Amino acid sequence: MKSKTPWTFENHVEAAQQLSQSRDQLGKLIVELSHSYSVNSKAIRLASKAQDILDALRCEMDEQLYRDNPTGFSPSMYYPHTPLLSPYACREKLERSAERDE
């Protein structure tokens, strides 16, 4: 069975930009919705959940970048607007979010 080719550094750069922009757009949408609807409305809850899912994807892709390109790894690629935290910060944040949803 033929093995799959890992992503290049350039693939990660492009995906990181797209995911960051998508998250920013969702954040703006949540703010706009909050001006018209309760924070408990289904629309805001779903938009927030979508943002959490994007965060989970960014976290996973950040880890994949390290596995694919350890010499080119930079946490700031998938998290350009976030201060650098511990390598496990995104995983810890996602676990807290999952606990909150239970």
C-alpha cells in the first residue's frame, strides 16, 4: 500500500492563514449576532461551537506541522494573534471547552 505524502511547509502556511481568517470572521459574526440575539440563542451557540471546532482543527494542524516539519515549526503560524504559551496550551483549552459542554 502506497503511503501518503505529508503536507509541505507551504501547505501549512496556506491552511494556517485560511483557518485564522475563518476564526476571525466567526468572531465578528458572534459579536454582530450578540447585538441582536441573546448569548443563549441557538445561532450564537452554534457559531461559538463552530469557532471551537476551528480551534480544535488549528490545534491538530499545529501538532501535524511539528510532525511534518520539525525544523520549520512555529506555533505562531497557526496562532498568529495569540501570545506563545506552553506547547500544550491549545490542547488544554480544548479539554476545558469539552468539559464545559458536558
